[in-house]
Amino acid sequence: MRILARLLYLGVINLGRNRWAQFFTLSTVAFTAFMAGIFLLLLYNVQQAARSTQEDIQFQVYWDPAYPMEEIREQWKEISSWDIGSMETFTPEEALEDLAGSIAGDLDADSLAGDNPLPATALIEFSLQGQDTQDRALLMRSRLMELPGVQRVSYNPLQVDLARTWVRVSSGIFWPLIGLMLVITGLVVANTLKLNQMQRREEVEILALVGASSSYIQFPLLVSGALQGLVGGVLSLGLLRLLHLALEDVLYFPPLWLKIEFLPLSYILAIPGVLTLVGLLSSFLAVNNRLR
Amino acid sequence: MIQVKHLSHSFGRYWALKNISFSLDKGDFLFLTGPSGAGKTTLMRVLHGSLAVQRGVASIAGFDLKNLPEKRLYLLRREVAIVFQDFKILPDQSVWDNVALPLQVRGMVSSQVHKRVRAVLRSLRLDSKSRYLCREISGGEQQRVAVARAVVINPKVLLADEPTGNLDRKLSLQLMEVFRQFHVHGTTVVLATHNEELIRSLPGAKILCLKDGSAVECSWGPEGEGA
Ligand SMILES: Nc1ncnc2c1ncn2[C@@H]1O[C@H](COP(=O)(O)OP(=O)(O)OP(=O)(O)O)[C@@H](O)[C@H]1O
Ligand SMILES: [Mg+2]
């Protein structure tokens, strides 16, 4: 137990030696992981965006303001019997109220009430799972257009395209890219840490010569390797978070309305976790064949 | 304590040791001598387990060197200490830390470590330098640190490769006295040296002369031996 404590202590102390080498090692690890993190963040957000649009697509239907309201209500009833997810309807009055609510104070809703310029509208959502999303979307659009009194149907084709592209891309590229990125990051980090450990080759050799068991020699090296991986990982997460705070809102404008989301907890834990493992492994490999 | 039979060792196609045989009992003292390149260091490294036994057999302190798994090598090194020709001490650590190292890797409690290290440093006249970093002390002092690190564990076998190479005559003889003390107390000592005076100073010792990797008749004679 006393030995274990001492070995842990040695592992930490080792990091304090040769500060510049440690600094460069940590920087390399942190920045490499940071680059990988940016990549992950990007992929994650594209995936999120595509997912949400893939699941439901919105149609905005506008009726001719002159078209009689009773007919429109009939059509609403009919539409709601179609294979759709949900429908929200707005009579001109409701739309006006909504509008007044959103620009409170600046608009005198009552003065407009007699001569309401707004059309009746419906917001239709339906799910877009599966392959033929584009076809189904177009079909839905023409079906809506054919209703008498309907003036305009708009939907978000950009998102549909995105969704369709994503379905194709994600299977073919997402996982291979993630894999490649992991391999590159792993190699760079492992190599950096290994070089760092190599500096202590002489010390390792001497420890072996004076009768240190291989676990006595390796344990502190593994501890410092793991710590370097962990600290590098946490630093990279910090950088990533700073970047995220700076860029969170850059895509939050029409027609994208994309808020860049930060990585979910599982990813946040995985980054330092994987780096710690890489650190362990590379220190293990760095000294494993130098004990004789 | 040491048995070597028909031991040969080659580096690539060059045979640095050819068919060497000798044996030492507990408390024996062996001088290993011969011209530069004769194979003295090579033999030391085989005995310490740093080089594999390629041909023949060798055992030391109860360990069969031919069949010793790497995992158990450290056990041998807790019984067999070595002083290297090029010291192999840690230049960026203090004299004290270097000498304490073999005791620390055994997990010895620090009060015990203190006692042992202090005694050894005093016997090698290094006590005034104990806080110095090893790169700040002279070659002769570094050499004595290497000796101190070897003897501090009270080894069963002490291998010393030219331990007096950097010392003046007086210090050489003083160091020889340290080795003699261990020998008297039952440590088996193998000492490689070119220094005839050193060899003559211990008449009871065995001598092994090497030349081009082979054991040869010693070409000079302490007590009139050889010719
Ligand atoms: N690692 C090695 N690779 C190749 N050849 C080696 C190696 N080590 C030693 N030799 C060769 O083996 C021979 C014996 O070397 P060794 O170091 O044992 O000599 P030595 O008797 O200790 O000499 P010195 O008195 O100069 O220390 C030399 O010719 C040397 O070139
Ligand atoms: Mg030599």
C-alpha cells in the first residue's frame, strides 16, 4: 500500500519534471483532441439538424382571404383525416391575435380588426421517415395546392434535401469519418506521449538495473501517461466549449434557424476517457520493451 | 555462487566471448583483466542478465541465467549489484537520491534507507557531496557514487567494471579497501581492471585474463605466475 502510494506520487511528480517537454506534449494532445472535437461537434450538429427535419416536415398553407371561412373549415376537417402528423390552424382573427401578441404594444390590433389583412393559414406537420421523402413531400404539396381557395403552399425544401442527403451520407461517410478521425487522433496523441516517455528511457533503464520490478517502473509511467491524456482531454473540451460559445448563434438566422448545440454528455465524457486510455496504452508500449 | 561453463557470446558475427569457464564460491574475489576490447564488460553484462546467454551455461547467486524469465530478472538484480564502467547514474538527481534508489525500489522504509545511505556515503567519502546533483561532481566522485549505489544493498555478488578508472592512486587503494571489506564479509566480488597494483594488493584473489574473448594465461605475474 505504501509502495502503491509512492508509485502514484512518483507518477505525478514525473509530470513536474522537464516542464517544457510536458508543456509541448500537453499542447499537442490538447490541440489534436480539440481539432477532433471540432469535427465531432460539426458532425453531431449536422446529424441533429438532419434528424429533426427528417422526422417531421412542415407545410404552411395560405388561403385566399376572400375565400369563405366555412369552406376553409370544411377543408381543415378533410386534411386532418389525411396521413399527417399534426395540424395547427389559424383563422385570420387568430393570426392577428398571434401577431399582436408577438409585437406587443406597437400594433393596435383593434383598429385592424375590421379590415383584417391576414389570410387563413394552416401549419401541417408530417413525418418523413423512410426513403421516398422527396416524392411524398411533393405529392403532399400538390394535393394541398389542388384544394380550392388555397393560394400558396410553402414548405422547407432545403431541409428536405438536407434530410435526404443525410440519410444517404450518414451511413456511407459518417462512421468511416469518425473512425478515421479517431485513428488519426489516437496515433498523434499516442506518439506524442510515447516520445515524452522515451525521454525517461535512461531512468527506466537504470531503475531496471538496480532491481526495480517492471510494475514498479511501469506504474508511475502509466499514471503520468494517463494523467497527460486526461488533462489534455479536459483542456481540449475547454477550448471546444469556448469555441462553441463564440459560434453558437452564427447560423441562427433565416432560413436555417440552426442553433449549434454542444456535444451531449456521453461525448463529453468520452473525449477525456478515450485520451486517458490512449495515454495509458502509449506509456505501456513506450517502456514495455526497455526493461532488460 | 557463480558458475560459468563454455560461455560464448557474439555481437552479430563477432565473438566477444569464446568458451569461457570458471566458478566462484561465496566470498571469492576474482580479478578480470586483459586488454581493451577483450570482453570484460561483455562478461559482466552477461552475469548481470543484461545480455542473454547464447552458448554454454551460467548461473549466479542461484539464478540460472540461461532460463531466467525477464519477469524475474529484477530478483537477480536485488542480489547481484553492478558498477558500470560508464557509471549509469542519473545526472539530474542528487548523490543521495542515486544511492538511495536501489533501496527505494525494494520498498524499504525511509528511516532504514537513511541509515544505510549515510553509512555508505561516509565509507566512500561522499558525505559532503550528498546534496549535489551528480552532474555537478567530478568524474572520480561520480564513479564512487556508482560504487555506493552498488554496495548499499549489501549484495551477494558485486560486479565492478573498472571502478578505479577515474581515481588517483590513493583513492583507488581506498576503494579497493571497500571492496576487500565486502569480500571479507562474504560478498563474492568480480572486479575488472587494468591496474596491476590493485591486483597485487589482494594476493588471495583469483585472476581471469581475457584476450580477444578467450581466457588466456596471464602474461604478467603477480607472485611470479605466467610469463
Ligand atoms: N553492443 C555491442 N555491439 C557490438 N559489438 C560490441 C558490443 N559491445 C561490445 N562489443 C565488442 O565486443 C568486444 C568486447 O567489448 P567489451 O566492452 O567487453 O571489452 P572490454 O574488455 O570491456 O574493453 P575495455 O577494457 O576497453 O572496457 C569489443 O570488440 C567490442 O567492440
Ligand atoms: Mg569494458
